[in-house]
Amino acid sequence: MEKLLRCSDLGTECDFEACGDTAEEVLKTLLDHARAIHGLKDIPEKDLGRLIETTQQAFCVPKGGYNPGRG
């Protein structure tokens, strides 16, 4: 099962979702997004730990949704 973090987990009203195989992978993707889109500079270590703890297990699908009729 994949891992999921949402940009809203950082306290934003953004609907961006980072999905990947490990908590570290999704955290990196989320932080890259937060830096590029929201201008986030640094995040304290305690907040990084909290984010990793909020990582959820999920079945991630492309933003277009799941279409079982197409490979």
C-alpha cells in the first residue's frame, strides 16, 4: 500500500496530495511542492516528525481518477 500526505497537513487550504512508496518519499514531494508553490523556506524538525506521523496508508490513483477499462 502506498503512503499519502496532503498539503493541508501543513495548515494550508491547498488540495495538493503527495503519494509514494515511503513516508520519506511523500514528505520530500510535499516539501518540494510547498517550497515551489507556497514559498515555504524551512520547517522545524519537530514539525517534520509530526508530518511523518500523519502520513496515511492509501491506494493512490492519478488525479484523473481510476478507470479500470484502461491499462
